[in-house]
Amino acid sequence: MATMDDLLESDDFRVLLRAYMETESHREKRIFSEAITDFIREHCAPKWQPIDTAPKDSTVLLFRPDAAYWAKVSIGAWEEDTFAKRPKPYWEGLHKLGSVSQYRAWEPTHWMPLPDALKVEE
């Protein structure tokens, strides 16, 4: 995943910025603004990754395409339950206020890092 500094070193990104700054047409500014936003999303936003690459030591976003009753995308973590009666380990979803769901029936297929916390200026 690229940083904004990486983008500023990209010739393609600099061309978009220059075109945006040099045009006087509001319509063209809007078009270039959308192109810049798309470029940033494509190069800086986290992307879904295969579940077998997920870290087992942190909380992540999970994608479960076959989920029938609960969210297809949820926050979850790897559980090494040594006392489980069913096969272990497994992914579990962390819901609402401390509620937990075991994802044995609808296993996640992909994961993504959680977004950074919002920064509140005082």
C-alpha cells in the first residue's frame, strides 16, 4: 500500500495534479478531482486479501461471502481455543458490546486491516 509521499513521486499522479491545477474549467476540475480521488483509492486504500495471509495476532475486518444471518463484513480475530469441543482453532466475530460469534459455519475467505482511528483535533 502506497503512502501519499509515494504518490507524489509518481509521474502519473503528478500529471493529474498538474492538469487539475492548470485547468480553469469547473467541469474539467471536477473530472480531474475524481481521477485524483480514484488514483488515491486505488494506490493507498487497503485491499481484501486471502484469509490464509491474515495475521493471527490482531483484530481485522473479515469478509464472509456465504454468511446468511449476520454481516458479511465484520470485525474479527483468530481464536486458539484449546478447550473447544469442536475442531479448533477458528475465526470469531466480535459484535456489538462484547458479543462473540464463532465463524465455523460461514468461514471468512478474505481479510483487511482495520482502518486507523479517527484523529480528533482539540
